[in-house]
Amino acid sequence: MNFSTRFAPSPTGPLHLGHAFSALLAYQAACDAAGQFHLRIDDLDQSRARPEWEAQIYDDLAWLGLEWPTPVMRQSSRSQAYQDSLNILWDLGVIYPCSCSRSDIRAAASAPQEGAPLLGPDGVIYPGTCRPATPLTGPMPDAVLRLDMARALAHLSGPLNFEETGASPEGLSGLIQPTNMITHVGDVVLARRDMGASYHLSVVVDDAAQQISHVIRGQDLFSATQIHVLLQRLLNLPTPVYHHHRLIRDDAGKRLAKRDDARAISTYREAGKTPQDIRQMIGL
Ligand code: GLU
């Protein structure tokens, strides 16, 4: 297998130590395997993406010593590929339009069945208000589109699984076999009117387009991986090997966020730190 991995930051703020850790791990893995390291700009959310943050990403990663092939794939130029995949899912009858607002969903989900968790990888689990009794036919509407989880799972032949070479937040690794996706994940959003595609769809379509064999990313995305693997199966795309790594936390044990400017790579650079200092700070 040709080893190919990627780092896919969103240009919505400065890269911090957590990003440096993820990017350096992926880059090192590609070097060790004599494979490829790709940079991909996850600028799907055009209301938050800024060219200056994108420029800073290139600058910070180059300063850390990383190299990547150009031109870099940018999600904002991939609408057609996302649309094509949505059309496949529409024809399979596993997506449907949803007109619920966030407050509609919160109200309808506030009386969950006993024992059912309220929160999935995307927050409140959709209560199914707009889910049609039978798959819709005709042209795909320009609307928010949700995955009909039960129908999608019923469509699969054979069990759903993926190989985890890192660990879930609970320490699971090896062959992961997702279960209870109807109750614990539910009907996630795959298309938004303002963005075209949701994160789940775009990441799956782009990883396949770039022939990514190994996805290396933070443990915060472990619970989303089952959705990605399901979409790969529905779209007939290969499933990469996944490696979810530990998260870099602040002194209080909280995961670093984009607004943590104090831990931005650029702040350390301005303070005279070297790439080697950064590696030391994150235990590499
Ligand atoms: N763009 C995502 C993020 O910044 C990463 C997506 C991924 O690695 O799958 O969190």
C-alpha cells in the first residue's frame, strides 16, 4: 500500500500547539513510510475562513520544517465533487431534506426515550421530525440534507468496521466495530444550504480524492469516524487506516481551542522559540 496522509486545518484562527502536534505526527509518519504528506485547507465555512489565516498556516508549517505538494486542495473549490456524492446518496434513498431550526430540534429532543443519549458526535441527536416514511424520489432539493441512519445501515452488506492504530478517548484500538449508530449518532447533516457539504461528507470525499491511506488526527474526531466509514461504504470509497492521537491540553487540562492565542505557534515564534522548542513542548 502506498502510504499517504494529510493535515487538514481550517483557516479560522491561528494554529496552536495541538495543530503542530497533529501536523508533525502526520509528517513524521509519511517520512518514516517514505510516503506522501498532503496539506488540505478545510475552508468549507466561508463565513469564518480568512485568507490571512490561510497564509499564516503555510508560514507556520514551513517554519516547523514541513513540506507538501502544491497546489494545495482547498475545500471551497470542491463543491461539484460534494454535489456528485450527495446525488449518489439521494439516488440510494438514504438522505432527506430537513427544514428544522436548531430550536425546533432542541424542543423535540428534550423528551428523549428513557436511556437514549441526547448527544451524539454532532450534538443533539436529531429526533427525526422531517424523516420521510419512504425514500423521496425526483430531483434532489437544494436544502439541508440529513442521512437517514437506519436506512443507510440497512443498505450495507457486511459489518461496518475500521482499523484504529491510535486510540479512542476510552483507549479502544485495533478493529473498531461501531454499534448503536441509530440511537447514538442519528440522522446527521450532510449538506447545508450555505456551505454545500457538511464536514462529514467533505472529509470523506476529499480523503478518497487524495488517496489518503492513513488518517492521523486528534481523538476529538474519533466519534465522527464511524460516520465517515459509513459514508465510505455507501459511496463505494476505500476506508483508510485511522490513527487518533492524544490531545494537547492547557495547564488546566482543557483541549486547546483556536482562541487560545497564547499557545499559537506564531506567538511562540515572536517570542524567539525554535521549532525544536515547539517539539519539546508537545513531547515529540
Ligand atoms: N478540519 C478539521 C479540524 O481542523 C480536521 C479534519 C480531519 O482531520 O478530519 O479539526
